[in-house]
Amino acid sequence: MNSVMDDNRLLTLANGERIRLQKHCAMLFEVFDLQYASPATISRCGMVYVDPKNLGYEPYWQRWLNNRAKRQTEFQGLAKLYQKYVPLCVDMICEGVVEGRIGQRLKGVIPLTNLNLVTQLTKMLDALLGQDELEEPLVLEAVFIQASHLPSSVTPSHN
């Protein structure tokens, strides 16, 4: 990896094969942490760190909603359902907050951030809604609840 980030731009694969990257090629890595990165790798990287707690999931939701909802009724319905369900569910799953009190966090098989949860919600809504634009509030709420159902990988912690 370090050789790719040097001026020679030569990528050496695990099998010994070498690939020279052209000047117009660039590599972008998004990593969860730098726990296993060597000092040599870190010294060759430019890093931008945004703590998920500072960014949050609201901008992602707003972008998805603006691209998804063509009719005002669907836009308002989805926005209202989001405010009704998502912040409370995300607080419960990620922080263990129930009815304003900090309780036991849910334990997941795969660690998820609040942004991961909202991303999963939007993907499920895309799949369930398809290209149809639902205007019936109760039907839209039923679809929203189905899409926001807890992933099976999240269960109450028994520590």
C-alpha cells in the first residue's frame, strides 16, 4: 500500500503482481479506524475525519426525501413519519435512550451508526415504495413502519 502512495505509484498485490497506476488515477480509502495502519501509511495519507455524532443523519435524510418525494403530500407524509419514529428509534438503538432516560444499549452483531440505520431505512423505503407515490396516510405509515423494522442483527443486550 505504501508504494502506491509514493511517487513511483506502483501497486504490489499479495501474489507479487505489480500494477503501475497512471498519473490520472487516484485511490480513496474510507476506513472505520486506523488501528492497524503503520506510521509509514499514516504519514503518506491526507485525512478528513468527521465524527458521526457531529454530522448526524439528518442531511442524508433530507437529501433522500428531496430526491424521492415528487408530490407535496408524500413529502409531508414522509417528513412527519420521520419526525414521529426515527429520532426515538435511533436514540434507543444507538444510545440506549428510552423515554428520555438512558437505559441499556442494544447489542448488535455488526456495529451500526445512526447514519447506517437511516441509510437502511431509505433503502427499504425505496424497495417497498418503488416508483409509486402513496398519498393515503395510513398506507404510507404502514409501509414506513415496515421499512423501519429493527434489523434482525440488533437484539437487546444481556450484559
